[in-house]
Amino acid sequence: MVACSSYGVDSGSMDMLNPDVPDDVFADVRTQVSHFVRSRVVPRELEIMNTDSIPEDLRGQSAEMGLFGYAIPQEWGGLGLNLIQDVEIAMELGYTTLSLRSMFGTNNGIAGQVLVGFGTEEQKAKWLPGMAAGDIVASFALTEDGAGSNPAGLKTTAAVDGSGWVINGSKRYITNAPIANMFVVFAKLDPKPESGNGIAVFLVPADTAGIQVGVKDAKMGQQGSGTADVTFTDVRVEADALVGGNGDIGYKAAMTSLARGRVHIAALAVGQAQRALDESVSYAAASTQGGEPIGNFQLVQAMIADQQVGVMAGRAMVREAARAWVQEIDRRIAPSAVKLFCTEMVGRVADLAVQIHGGAGYMREVPVERIYRDVRLLRLYEGTSEIQRLIVGGGLIRAEQKRNS
């Protein structure tokens, strides 16, 4: 039995200082999510892992609870949570298999926020209500061979063709591609315009002719979350597919959406770290060596102490970064710093959890073994740890040089 612990600058986001959801209402939302995670999802983690899929009844319950649109504004059918509230929900969702959150994560996060922050009113009306209801799964199609953390390396192109556009190129490791109804596709304009970076973003229905989704990737962890390659061959879309009606906002949309998403990913990492800590404490208190609980051994206590310190530091840092985002104090350095710290932290906490469990921690059906594999991805997607270091370090140096110039 696992102890149930409680969790005591760019523009373009819709977050505001005063949330659309009052504190008392949000407290109820968070309680419902926590109960759902612990009572409905945690008991079925092995089923999700072994079948590499989220059961339909859990998907339906997630949709009924509004989880497909909790960060989408209320005017478009979502719950309208701002990032301060978002990270609290993310820490709850992070307590179980990360594939559950992945199912609706792109709707609320990197794909949905492109629409929320940069789409036209017509585009929002067309897509956001369905996304919030869970009828539409949006997929964020940015990553390519040679273009992951930096969109400047994109090779996918979009060329004007009559009144519309023709898109050609390939994307890789695209989350939710096997179940997507719509792709948020980033492409370089061809020919490149005289000014600007020439990166545009398009809303492309998944059933559009010329789109081919590859076989589902076999991954180290996060079973239940589907990723795949996506190829676009002479895919024609009309003019209204261009986000914002502007062919030069793709880079800004990507960077803003990714920065916001980094705070969310950090919160997920804290949730996973809390789960690994709880599993470690529960195991250490009950498992014995030589007739004595291993939790009585000082070296085991030291490992648990290191886990607790990491969890507490990460939780405080996530909340501070989310507040800085909403208050528009820091939307660049803080998101990268918090993702760097928390995703590295959860890797250390998960490693300690396996060590505390000993041989049992290496067994496939023990939760900490799955956590150990699942959290490794957090240091890679939405910007690797190395990219985050460059953003933080470079940003601080440039700011100082600007002050001294």
C-alpha cells in the first residue's frame, strides 16, 4: 500500500493574474483529480503498461472530468485553469503512469496553447470546443531529424498553391500521432520570405490526403502513450489552416508553447518523484533484513532524506516558476531552470527508489521499475537538459551584457 501524500519574457499566453476558476472551486477540481488518479488509475497501471494503451473507460472518465481541456479557456468549453493551477493538477497526474496525462497533454499544452495564444477567432471556434470535450486529439508536429529543440532547423516546407498551401516533409517521435484528429504542423515557407524567420504553423486534419502515420514506436517507457513518425506528401490545406493568418509566427508560437510546457513537465516530474518517494518509504518501513525493517538502517534513511529534499525543492520551484509565468515576470529563464532541475531531480529520486527496493526494484511489475524507465524521457522532450542549460546560462549572460552596454 502506497502512502497518499498531499501537495501541501515572451507573450502569447492567455494566462491572467486573476484566474477564471476561484480557489474554492479549484480545490474541488484538484480533489477530484487526486481521487481519480489514486482510486481509478493507480490500480490499473500494470494493465496500461502490459497492453500499451489507456483503457477506454479511463479515457471516457477523463473526458467527463474535463481533463482534455482543463487549460483551455472557458469560452471555448474548457475549465480555464491558468498555469499556477495547471501545475497543481500536473503534480497530481504525475503520481501515476505518465501515459495517462500524455493522452490529453497535447490538447492542454503544446498543441492547444498554440491555438489559444495565436489562433484566429475562427480557428479557435472550429477546434477548441472539440479539443476541450475530448472529441478531438491535437498532436504537436514539430520534431524532425535534425530539428528538435531548435525549430530553426526545420526541413518540412509549405509552399503557396493557389488559395492554399502544400506541405511536404517528415516529423518524428510525434506524441499521440496514432490517435490524432488534427496535427499542429510547423513548416518553413518556400520560398523563404525576405524578412522574418519564415517558420509558419498550420492546423491540418489527420484525414487529409497525403498524411501517413508510421507504426507506433516501441519505447523504453511510458507504455500507453503512442508516438510515431508522420509524413506529409503534397498535403494541401486551405488558407484558413495557417495559424493566425500569419506566415511568420511559427517560431514564436513554438517557443512560447514549449516554454509554458516546460513548467508543466517539471510539475509532472515532481508528481513522479513524490510517488517514488512514497513507494520507497512504504517498502523501507515494511521490508526486513535480519528481522529488522530496512528503514531502520541509517544509510536507507539517508537515501530517503535525499529523495524528500529533492521533492520539496522541486515542488517549491515549480510553484514559483508558474507564478512568474502568470505574472509575466519570467517566461524564459524560469521555465528552463525549473524543467532542468525537476527532470534531473526525478531521475535521481527514481534511481534511489530502485536502490532502496534492492533486487525487487529491478522487477518489471514493481512500480519503481516503471517509474525509473518512464521519467528518463522527461530530460529529453520539450527541450533536452543541455538546451535548458544553454537557455539559462546564455540568457543570464546576455541580460548582464545588455545592462552594461
